[in-house]
Amino acid sequence: MEDKKISKTAVNDTTVIVKPFKTLDNNNAHEMVDIITAVQEEGYKMIIVDMSDLEFLSSAGVGSILGTIENSREAGGDIILCSVPDSINHILEVLDLTDYLTIRESKDMALNLAGTAN
């Protein structure tokens, strides 16, 4: 059984894709913060969070994204959520975060927004 919970893949020198698997909760939210903070420090301005395999998002998981988003925006970039499952999108709607967060339907749309031709 694979234990990988979050992966990261550089697209180019300004864009990276971070992909949580199955859950983003108290058990791995700190890992999400660590990964996002590390790629911000490496100079990545556009961070795409591919949620296509996400099944559960806790308040800690939401916090791991919200707590890092301003650093990207202050650096002239953003954190873009993509491929958000309906159940996860519902959580973001209930928390009234859909207007604050940058969300795109697909990874290709997120890459396009990030200025990356795929």
C-alpha cells in the first residue's frame, strides 16, 4: 500500500502542482503547509492544488491552504485549486470561501490561468 499523501511536481520555474491524495486533515495538513511554504521559498509564484483525488477535507486542511495563500499573492502569484470534487466544493461553499479562493474546473484551466501552456 502506498503511503504517499501529497505529491509535488514542478511545471516550470514559476509553477508547481501540489496534489493531496484521499484526505487533507489533521494528519497531513502540516505536510501541506510545509510543501507549499517550501515551494514559495524556492520562488514558485503559481501553486496549483490538484484536488482530483481528494475525498475528505477537514478544517485543518482548509487552514493549510488559507494560511499560505497570502504569501503567494503578496509575491505576485496565487494558489489555484483545480479539479475540486463536488463534495469538497460544497464544503468551500458552506464556509463562504469560493469567492476568496481561485478555483478552476480542470488542471488545464488552472495551468492556463497560471500562464503555462500545457
